Amino acid sequence: MKESLGLVVPVYEGIGIDGPYLGDMVWNELEKETHFEYIPVEYIRFKDTSGKVVTHKSVRDKTVYVIHPYYVSHDTHTEIACWIADELKRSGAKEINLFDPYNRSFRQDRRKGRESLNARWIADKYFLAGIDRVFTFDPHSDQVQLAFKRCPLEELHLSQELADHFTKHYDKSDCTVCSPDFG
């Protein structure tokens, strides 16, 4: 018997961000796999800027993968990820895996003096929300894994694949590449 898997795709239409979303594009590749189920999760924001998430399909006993790239401010992004995870856990998901392609807080992975340790704070929030594993692309440093003790972080390295893609498909004569946290 195949394991029951779900691809959770947050929908942000309620805040004026129309799809298709990255999760929809991933689904287009996965829908050939019959053991995956598409699970939309709607983010609804109220006029006072509070919000909620609503899952439109059952996740009971499923291992789910949440595709959650940046479409909103950093704080809202983290909050939505935690709300989604909490809702999925309360709805009986067996395991929750979060694809967080880029999280600005992951770069603050060590302290100097009296600085905050944001990577650890995010890791703890994700763990408390019920996330079992986090996947991210090319983190600022490998050291960020140390912050994720209770909720493992998997680093997916895409730099070479992206460089190959841009080299093949774009004119390099008028191109500048810099990291997202470039001063």
C-alpha cells in the first residue's frame, strides 16, 4: 500500500495575490503521481489585519508537503506557515514538511553581543506549530542547521543549477547576480 501524501498549496487571493502559485507549478509536475493529493489551504485576512487559514480537504493520516514561498512580508510569512502547520496538525496530518525556499531570519544564526538569534526563534516557532521538517534553498551558511535541533532543516543547494540555467537561457553581457541579503 502506498503512503498517503498531500501537496499543500496556500492560496493568497484574499490578500490580492492571484495564482498560479509556486505550489501550483510543483503540482503540475507531481499530478502524474497518483499517490499525491492536491490540498489547497486558503489564507484569509480580516480588515483588522488578523487572519486565519482554512484547509479545504482532509489531511487525516497524510504526510503533507507545504510549498510556502515569500508572497507577503517576513513576519506575515512566518505567521502563515505556523497557522497552516497548526491547522494541519489539528486536522490529523501524520507528518508536516515545510518547503520554505528563502527565509530572511535564517541568516541570523549566531549571536554577537546582545543580538537576537532569529534562526533559532523561527526553528522553535516551526517546531511548536507542528512542523516536522523544513526544506530551504541555499541558506546563508551551513551553521543555520544548528538552530534546528527539534525540527530538522534540510538544505537544498540550487546555486549551480540556477547558474547553469541562466547561462544557457539569458544574455550574460548585461547581468548582475547578488545574494538576497546583499547590503
